[in-house]
Amino acid sequence: MMLGFRIFLEFGAIIAAPVVFLAWLGKYLDDKYGTEPKLLIVGFVLAFIISAVSIVQKAKRFGNEYDEIDKKKNGGPTT
């Protein structure tokens, strides 16, 4: 139960934090240099890449963690 809640919170943060920060930074730099909306779009693309890579890494870690929990629960290796 707690693993599911952790997954929900961490994946949400992994997606939201880069989008919010890089969108804000892109908008700020667009306003400063008059390049609207180029840097905002670059920020979104970078946020997507960062989030995607982070999600894959976290999913692998959570998969391993789930396998360990399942092994302890069932008393043997999983197939």
C-alpha cells in the first residue's frame, strides 16, 4: 500500500517540477530577450525529456523494490 502511494507522489513530482520550473524559466527568458514563445517551447521540450528519463529510472527502481516485497511475501523467487 505504501509503495503505491510513494509511486504516485514521486511520479507526480517528477512530472510537475521540471514542467513548472522550465516553463517559468522559458517564459522569463522570452520576456527578457523578446523571443516569445521559442524559449518557453524549449523549456517544455526539456521538461518532457527530463521527466521521461526520470520516470524510466524510477520505474526500474520501483520494479525491483516490488519484486523484493513480492519475494518476501510469497517466500520465494518470482517467475
